[in-house]
Amino acid sequence: DRFSVVEPAKHHLLAIAVCLSSAVALWQDSASQDNGFSRVKLIFDQKAYGLARPGFLTLAEEGDARAMFYLGVIYNQGLGTAVDLKEAFAWYEKAAKLGHAVAQYNLGNAFKHGRGTSKSEELAVLWWQKAADQGQENAQYNLALQYYLGLGVAKDLDKAVFYFHEAAKGGHPQAK
């Protein structure tokens, strides 16, 4: 009768060991897919920008669009370094070309306001369109304004209403 208590306990321990082994394997797999980005992002979130920048640079050189975007943020805002709008523009552009929606939005802003590049309403619209197509609500709102005012595009109230509606659905406060 003493074995009846031990046997279920062995099964529970075996089940726990299998679960732990699976969890470790999943963690190792996600860590290898992550390429260290979350670790560098955590450093950035802790406002240790000078420590995060080299990590982002390494990841960006490996083709990580998220790291490229954050390098753009660092140089755009002068976080742990001097503000360098041309460098910020270059990193946003690299990330945007790889499909990073917020980088596309920021690149549109750079063209709109001539920050790190020359002003171009048309190029602002082009990059906001790419970001809007991915559901980026700020880009959708800016596109709505461009269509409403006819800046960089032909004035088109139907498209303006469409993008205002999309931005509102995405939670943009001014579009509601």
C-alpha cells in the first residue's frame, strides 16, 4: 500500500520535469530568435542610453529593423549623445525600408518638416502611406490631413474621411 502513494508522486515529478524541459527549450528558442534585442531594449527602457546604443548598433548591423529604429530615436532626441538629425534620418530610413511602421511614420515626419533631410510633402505622404497601410494610426491621421488640405497629394475629401476614420479606429485621439 505504501507504493500507491509513491507511484503517483513519481508521475507528478516526471510531468514536472517534462514541463520544465519544454519551458527551457522554448526559452532558448525564443532567445535565439530574439537575437538579444529585448536585453538591449531593457537597457534603453532603463534610460541607460549610452549603454544601449552600442547594442542597438550591433543588432542594426545584423539587419534588425527594430534596432535601427531605436538608433533613429537616440539620435533624433539626443539620448546619451548629441542630437544628430541626419544620423537619425539615416537610421529611420534603413528601418523604414525594412518595413518598420513607426520608422516609416517618423521618416514621413522628417520629410514633412525637413529634419535631417530636405522638405518634401510628396515623400512625407509616400512614407506615411506605407505606415498607414500597416495600421499606424498617426500616419493615417497625417495622411487624412494631407488629403484634406491637398498637401503633397491632390485634395481628396473621400480619402481624408477614410483616413480620419481609420486613425480613429486605431485610437488616435484627434481623429475621434
